[in-house]
Amino acid sequence: MSTFSPSLPGGTWPLGDLTVTRFGYGSMQLAGPGVMGPPADPDRALAVLRDVVDLGITHIDTSDAYGPRVTNELIRTALHPYPASLHIVTKVGATRDQQGGWPTAREPEDLRRSVHENLDNLGLEALDVVNLRLGNAEGPQSGSLAEAFETLVELQQQGLIRHLGVSNATAEQVAEARAIAPIVCVQNMYNLAYRQDDELIDMLAGEGVAYVPFFPLGGFNPLQSSALSAVAARLDSTPMSVALAWLLQRSPNILLIPGTSSVEHLRENAAGAGLRLSDEELADLDKIGH
């Protein structure tokens, strides 16, 4: 096991009665190409997960749809029985087809089956946090989440889920969910160039609800990538480090879940996210998304 244990950037944030490091880990990249099938090197994937814990990270994001089942089974193999401080966040609401697509699966029976599959494959009696995945691969879509979210609330009342969240959601759907039951997090697409949720982030911060951006570097066009790279060059850093550091400084309720299948990149991400950006650098970066 690794003995490398730098202090993680960003400190911690509460997910209900759970406390997680703001710098977390997203497990999606541990599956095979297209998030389908096993990794080419399972031992390497297991080593990454063990290093996650060694680094002091207490927030792992996953889904039984990754693989499918692959990442959850890897997490169980690598880390079960889990440290008391480690909290695993999963999501339901989509499945996989033979072509590698992500068809929706939000009927009550789909959600009940998915929760039980996550429990079984992770080796848990209760899931710390379950996000309801909305929309589709193209992004959020308008529409009521009531029936699906109420199904998860029922499972929470049965003791199978501790806390709830939503993913790929519109601001209206976030409000609808919160009117039904408390949520501890919102997981949406957001980064330096994709800033549609700025108002939502600020509102959630005031309410003590975490915001978890996925694909934190996705969506940059060449001009925007050049602007990010210019700041990184001035700081003798990398675009990934600057983008992660910007997210941590953007709002205290932002939790990071960058994914990687490499121990080296995991450590680089953890160290790079601790970069402290000046007001001038933040102002230059803010121009990318406006």
C-alpha cells in the first residue's frame, strides 16, 4: 500500500450526516473502452482504488451502469470491507444496451432493481448516497421527476439509501426534488467553459447542498483550451490542475470527482487541485465561460 498522503485540497463538505473530502474520485474510467466491459489491466484498476484510500480521499463516485457492474465489482474487490470514513455515491436511472448506449431506466421497478444491484455488487446493506440520473446522454431534459424520485424516497424509508441527490437535472427538477424530500447533492455538467449552472451553484451553496461537476475538463473548444493553457503556462502548471483548482475556488460546495485509470494521474490531480489561483488569474479564467 502507498505511503503517499499529501493533505488533500479543498478540505471537506457534509453530505447530510456524512463528511467527504471535496477532492473525490470518479470511477467511470476504470471500466473498458466506452465504459463497457472490464479494464485491460484489472490489477492496475485495483491499485488506483487502493491509492484513492491511501491518499485520504473519502468520496468515490460510481454507478452499476459502468461496465455494467464492472466498477462496482472492482471497488468491492479492492476496498471491501470499507473504511468507516469512505463514502460511496452511486446513481440510478440509466442502464446499458449492447451497442454501448445509455437508455433511461426510471420506472419504479427499474429503480428498485438498480438499487438492489448496487447494494449487491458493492457488498453494502445501505447506499450512502443515490443520485437519480435524469435527461439523457445529450444533457438535461425538462419534465417531472416526481414518480421516480418518490420511488427512491420509499427505498430510503426502507433503510436501503441514506441520502438522495439528482444528476443531469434542470434547476426546476432540483426544486421539484427538494419539495419532495431533502437532497444532499446535485451532479451536473459544469466546467470553465460550460457555466449554465452558475446561479444554481450559488443557490445550493447558500442551502448547504453540494454541487458535483462531472467531466470537469470537457466541452472546451480550441480557443478556450488555448486560454486555459495560457494561464497554466504562466503558472508552470497543467490545464487539468488549473481547471480543478478553479472549480474548488469557484464555490465551497463544489466537490470534485475527476476520474483516471492511472495512479500517477490520480496523484497529479490531487496535487494540482491544490494550486492557489490569484484574483488576476481567476478573472482571466472567468472570461472563458462568458
